[in-house]
Amino acid sequence: MSKLATVRRLNSYDRLVFDRFVRAVSRLGWAKASEDRGTGHLSLKNTLVHILNVHEAWLVAIAQDRSEVFDVPGRRPTEVGSWREFRIYRDRVWKGVDGWMTTLTEAKLSRRVKAAWMPGTYTLEDAFYQVAFEQAHHLGEVIAVFWQDDRAPPKMTWIENLPVRSRR
């Protein structure tokens, strides 16, 4: 499998799992989703917003040389005050990622990029792995909160989220 096919597959998986978690958290209601649970980003809502921030930072701002997205209102957890505002931000992030994914090539994955908050430079391929692994870590926080509340979290494993035709 080519690097391009791999990152596209990883991106699809990340989106599918993220959307499952958004649905599960939204069923709790806004007040419960916004409650401070002592996680790294305090609330479930803030954790989901942070995951979107990571996608937007690496796959929109850095990958597409669009640093202006960091100044657009509505992307900070304190600025997202309802599910409607969350959906607006989520849709903006996915639109930025999806548009770029259609132009992504194998050669572009080797391009070196720099994140202002991190030392060194990285390839765009590295950015995809950063996004995926960071999302997985933060969804682990959401899973822990679900367990603390004696709720079953959404399925997030790679194997359980493969398309049926790919399972063996």
C-alpha cells in the first residue's frame, strides 16, 4: 500500500471514530459534555474541540500554509458554547481537511513542515500520524470518563471499525 493510500485510510478511520464519539458525547447533553471532569482539557466537549484543533493545526494550517486559521474565532474551547457552535467548527475543520485531501499526492507527503510550538521539522506524512495518535490518546480520556460513569464508550479500535469487506 502506498503512503498516500495509508494516510487516506488513516484519515478516514480517524473521522469515523471521531464522529462516533461526538454522537455519544452529544447524547449526554450539553451540560454533561461541558462539565469539568478533571481530564487534560477538563470537559468532554473541550477534549473534542481540542481534537479538532489538532486536525486543523496540522492538516489545514501547517500542511496548507494557512496560519490565519489560528486567528479565526470559534476554535477555542471557551468559544464553543453549544452543539450548534461545535458543529460549525467541526464542519469548517473537515471542509479544510477534505479539500486538501483531494489534492494530496505521494510527493507532497514528503514535504517538510514546521509547527511553531514544536522543535524541528517534520514531513506531512508525520503530521497524519501525529493527528491520529493524538486523537487516540485524547479519546482514551473520553473513554475513561464513560467508564467512570458506568457507560459503554463507542468502539474505537481499528479492527472493529474496518469496513466489513476488509475483515477476515
